[in-house]
Amino acid sequence: MFDIIIWAGAVLVLAGIAGLIWCVLKVIRARRARLDDDALRVVLQSVVPLNLAALLVSALGLMLVAVGVILG
């Protein structure tokens, strides 16, 4: 039973890392496009909530892995 919790946590961690990588790539593309300050600010403001959500998902996944390992 605890194996399911560990694997679910691992999937969440990987999803969170994928989200973080996507955020980084989006910002790099925006910087390479040489946008002006206002346009770059709009891109960054759209990335911040997604970045925080990816961090939350990753942290929840790590918590699930830790709980699964401790209880298992």
C-alpha cells in the first residue's frame, strides 16, 4: 500500500520538475526575443504563478515520498 504513496509522490515530483523546466524555458525564450521591459514584465508575471504551482506540486510529491518511506 505504501508503495502506491511513494510512486504517486514520485510522479508529482517529476511533474513539478517538468513545470519548473517549462517556466525556465519560457523565460529564456522571452529574454532571447529581446522584448522591451513592459513585454518582458508581462511574460514574467504570467510565469510566476505557474512557477509557484510547480514548486507546490513538487513539494507535495516530496512529502508523499517521505511519508511513504517513513510509514512503509
